[in-house]
Amino acid sequence: MEHDSTHSDPVAVADHHAHGDDDAYHPGWSTYWKVALILLVITVVEVWIYYIPSFSASRAFVPSLLAMSAIKFGIVVAFYMHLKYDHKLFRALFTGPLFIAATTLIALLFLFGQLVARFGPGK
Amino acid sequence: MSAPAAAHYTSTGLDSRKIAIWAFIGSECMLFVSLISTYLIYKGRSIVGPFPHEAWTSPSGQHFKPILNIPVTSASTFVLLMSSLAMVLALSAVQNKELPKRTTGDRILGSSKLWLWMTALLGTTFLGFQAFEFTSFVHEGLTIRTNLFGSSFFTLTGFHGAHVTAGVIWLLTLLAIDYRRGLGPKDALNVDIAALYWHFVDVVWIAIFTLVYLIK
């Protein structure tokens, strides 16, 4: 995604200077609408595959949905929450608890039998 | 207080309010993952219906359709995603308030009131969808006490709805300040903090939409 900071775009130029907190770069309108479009397209694809019986019954259905959801999550966090441009401490404050929480979630799903690991040849 | 709050810098050189909101969001991640974990652990373990994706006939012969309404929830998801776009535009408008607005497009993009109103309106629309969904579920026989699905579903989505409600109230307070004295670049951090909270509520819904509604 390109930066919008061109001298012909006063909004984008100001984005560089308007921050009193940490001088982090924030993208402008030209990035934001593209991000919104990508989020919209991914959501449409998610709902679309939900209504394809052959695909929703296949083994690729759940991994596909999880991957698309993760992409949407990452895009919003990176561009709308500006974590891509912000200080690494903010990144650590967000990803640290998220990692712990996600690991706990996966562990709980194994513990309660909602996820099963199969090693070696199955019966 | 008429003057904007002074910056609270820490030894890191970062504003303490922004560190605080990120720490808060980190803790909120844990809260919502615990609620999502509960939902996923109970998924498929309800003894009686209605069920999210399957029809069910009770021992008394009453027939229940799959309860989740994907088209309605897809629409509400679209509304919440667009509210995030409106929120970043509101923040951008506040940051760039003092720049000259030469064209109509500049004036529209530079109107913090417009984008704050838009965000609050879209958030309220999302809450309307949720109220419709909850009401229709109750009419179809699913309450928080009906089965494990009902308990975990209403708790998870209810908590999310409460967060959206808090976000809408926060946005309305920013709007009130904007009307009273105008929001400018000096207020950008305060709006940024509200925006971070709003986007967090959005990303939580992205996860809920997939894990609760779409995965059968």
C-alpha cells in the first residue's frame, strides 16, 4: 500500500505533522477507502462461500473462513488502528495479550475435545 | 474544562493516555477471547434446540428452524465495517482541521462533525440490527436460559453490543465537544483514543461473525 504523503495532497501532508503524541504516520483517504473496499470484498466472499453447499461441506471451508477473518482483522489493526505505523510498544501491548489469549483458546479447545490432534496413521 | 488536556509524556516519550488505551485493548482481547472460548467449547453440546445452523423438532412436535439469520447479520457486519471507515475519516478531519479546504471534497472530508455523526449513526444502526436479532430469537424460542448455545451466544454478543453502546456514547460526547468549541489538531489524541476503541469493537465483530455465524 503506497503512502499518501505527497506535497500536492495537503490532507496527507498534514497527517505527518498533526500528531502531538508520537509523530506517527497516518495514511489518508486514498488508503482508507481502498482498505474499506478490501474489507467489503472479503466479507462478500465469506458470505458467498457460506451459501455454496459443496464448498461449505468441504474441508477447506473452515480454514478459508479463518484465513479471511484473520486478514480482515490484520488489515483493520494495521491501517485503521495505525499499528503498522505506530510505536512498537503499542504493537507489543496489543499482540502480547492477543497471543496469550489465542494460545489459551487453542489449548482449551484441545482440552475440551473441540480440536483433536492426530499423530501417525489414523484408524 | 475549556482548554484541551495537556500531553502526559512518559519516560518512553509516548503519551501515557495512548499507552493506557492500548493496554486496555490488550486486556479487552483477553475478555473477548474468554467469551469466544466459552462459546466454542459449548458449540454443538446443547441437548435441546433451537440450534444455530440445524433445524430441530422438540419431543412435543414443535419444529424450529436454524436460528441464525446470515443475511441480516451480513448487513450489520457491513454497517460496522463502514463505521470504521467513517471513524478514521473523523480522526483525519480533526487532525487536519486547520488546513484550507479548497474543494467540496476537501470540505466533506474535513468535516469532523459529519464523520462523527456518521460513525455514531452506523453504530446505532448496528445496535438496531442486534436488537432485531435478539427479539426475533426470543420470539422463535431461544433465550439466554434455553440451552448452552443460547447462554454463550447471548453473553458473547451481548457483551459486544454493550461495548458498541459505550462507543456510541463516547462518540456523542466528542460530537458535543465539537459543537461546543470545535475539535482541532490539539484534540487529535483524544479522538484517536476513541477511534482505537471503536476499531477494536469492529475487529472483535470480525472474529465473532466468522466463528459464531459462518462456521457451521
